[in-house]
Amino acid sequence: MTESAKAYATLTVKNFGPIGQCSLDLRPLTVFTGPSNTGKSWCATLIYALLNDRMGYRDWRFRSPRSQENFPELHASFWKRLQQEEALRLSGSEIATIRPALEPILAARGTEIERCFGLSEPEHLVSESARPGEMSITMQYPPSERKPEGWRYDLKAVQKWDCSLRLPESWTLGNQDEELFYLKSLMKDSGFGSRQDELRKSFLYDNFYNKLLLDSLYRDTPRTAWYMPADRGGIMHAHRVVVSALVRNAARAGLAPQSRIATLSGVLADFLENLVDLAGDPENRWRARYYMPSSTSRFPHADGLEEVLGGQVSISGRDVNYPSIVWQPQDWERPLDLMHASSMVTELSPVVLYLRHFVRPGDVLILEEPEAHLHPARQVEIVEQAAQWVRDGVRVILTTHSEWVLEALSNLVGTKEKGKAKKGEEEGLPASAVGLWQFKAGKGGGSEVEEIPFDEDQGGFESGYDAVAAALHNRWAAIVGGAE
């Protein structure tokens, strides 16, 4: 594994949608299970909104901290040190000055949360059992080499989003921060005297806060998240019609503002937009407009997933700005349109495309219900594929209702912990790299979340599904035995 087995973040939530309270670690492989309507997808969508920096940078870029009244300015000696020193350790007073300017920038995460859920007001996200003002979201990031105490931020909202930020007491900016070189070039020959220099100073502050400091804070955390919603098969069958309708409606927005076409949630809109983006030049994709991954970081495991499917998923001829996704079974000479493929293929084909064109080591891939429309043997293979993605540096989050998925997960951890890999078999995953979290109805009206630990004496991860199996068995015994 290229990633540390420890958690890369801890999410704590109170009174958020159906979730009454939860505190969970995000580990290289994180799995959500539990009854329907307990908040698994809500939690996964929230994580996407908080980690999806592709959207965050777009927000931060237009949120100038200089526009704030009584903007806290740093002493001239700080800029001199920043320009001259290769590794600059921020003092306590400098960190205290920086914090109030960063808080409104991070508060923009609230707007991203609303977008991802397709809602327009924070109050729509509050659990109905909560009193006004009680919703809270906290992201805690662990210590790192340059931030030994770690850092965290808290989001709360009544009518607007507020952020409370706790920065590390010891924080070092070093030459590995690419934006530091850019800032040093901006500071050359600048006396900040004339109006022109004041404008340059404003630009300098904006780049300092929006790029250097935020980049430094997030350097040891995932930079991009990708969301694969449930019912991908239905979306793949309908996405051409949906996108066409949305584009047609957008063109008439000024004439018909009261459209009957429903607004999409942000996660679904992003999913569709990424599929449409595949129609463009593969070397100039939407993702690349924010950052271009190096050629050595390409992620090869779309091929492994295609082996599970028994054929290839590809982009065939393209309509105008629209991809034609096809499926070619092994030993077939010609590909098929997805509408003629099995439900397994339509469910997993977008995962193949994401792995091939978007996902890279260091990203987070959120995959809802990987077991949908799959034979149990294929469900096990998908879990094994996900473990390989994790070993190669991708953080994976799964939501599932499948006993087969959890059994396969137990075997993966047991293989690693007991050193019992068979010849030619992958080594599994350590227990510290896997987090299984159960969502269940709470006593206070909202769902609660608790960790299911790995226990080899109890067969690995105890899901509770055995109670369903026992009830079915007992009912069958009563039927054949004639007893009630």
C-alpha cells in the first residue's frame, strides 16, 4: 500500500438530515452498512462535498478575503521572511492573524454541501428532530510532518454558514509548496507604496490565502473526490436523454424560467457532466482544467474491472460533444450499445470509465452499492478489486447492504492479519486500513453510527445479517415441520 493505514480524516456530524449523530474515521477503505433510510448516502454525499476540491477551488477563487471589513494584515517583516527563507515557520501571532481570514473561505464549503444535495437553504439539511441551530459538521485532520498537531474546522448554519477553524500551533511553509515560488515572484521589487502596489498587495494577499495556505493545509489529505451514485444502470440508460433535455432547457431558460424539469443534485450533475466530458479530447478533460496529473500517475485498474465484467467498455463514435459508450464482450467482433448489455455491465461500466479517465492515486472514490445486480461471486470480485485500488493509493468509500461484500471484506482483513494468503493471492488489507460503520435508527429520532470492529473470533466483521438468515431458517423449519 502506498497510503498510510491510519485515518486520513475524522468526520463528526450532529443533526444532519436523517443522521442524529455520528463520529467516524475515514480510512483507506471505509464501508457504510445498515438498514435503508438511515443516512448512509447522506453521509457519503457530505464527504464528497467536503473533499471535492475541484469545486472548492472554483468557489475560493472568487472569494477575496481582502473584501472583508477590517481585514487582518500581516506585518511587513512576515513578507520579508516569506521571501527570504526556504522553510518558514509561522509564529503564534501570525497564525492567530491568519485564522479569521481563512474561516470565511472554508465556510464556502457550506454552499458546496447545498449544491451536492440539490438544496438552496441550510435549514433544509437540518434533522427534523433537531432544534434550530443545532446542526454541526466537523472535519478533523490528523497530525503531519509540517502540522504536528493536525487541524480542524467546524461548520454550523442557521440561515447562513459559519466556520470555526482550529489551526495547528506549529505550522511550516516550505519550498515543496509550489505556490510559494509564485508568491515570491510577486513580492519582488514591491514597496506597497503606490496605488498600483496596493493592487499588487491585494492580489498577493488573495493568492497567499486562497492558494498557498489552503494548499498547505490540504497537502496531506485527498485533493479530489469522485462520486458513483446508486442506480448507475438506470442513469446510464437514461443519461443521454437527461442531458439532452437539460441542455435544451438551459437554452430556453430566459424564455421559460418556470421549467418542469427538476433540478439535479450536485452529485448526479457531476456524474453526468463527467460522462459528457468524455466526448472531448482525452488529453484536455474537464478535470485537467484544474490540475493535470503526471503521466506516471495513471491508474491502470480499469483493466482489472473489465476482467470481472468479461469484456471491454469504451468510447466509440462521438456525437457532437457527447460520448457513445459501448460494451464489447470477450470474443465478440463488434461492440454493443449499453442498452443491450446486462444490468451488471451498465452498473459497472461508469466505474471502468472513471478508473480509466479520472481517478488517480490520492483521490477518494465513493461507490454506492457495488453489489447492485451482481451475482454473489462477482460481488466478492468487486471487493477484491477495491482492495487493489486501495493498495495502489486510492481511498475508497463503499455503501452496501450485501452480506457477501462484508464476508469478502472479513476475508481480506483476515488474510492480512493472519498471513494466510494463498500462492498467487493478494495479501489482503490490514485491519487498521479498513473501517466498517453501521448506521442504525437512534433513540433520539435520528440515526446513530457505530464502528463494527474486526473480530476474528466472531468471524471477522459482525454485520447482524445472520439474524435475518436465522429467522428465515426458523420460518422454513416451521413450514416443513408443520409447527407455527
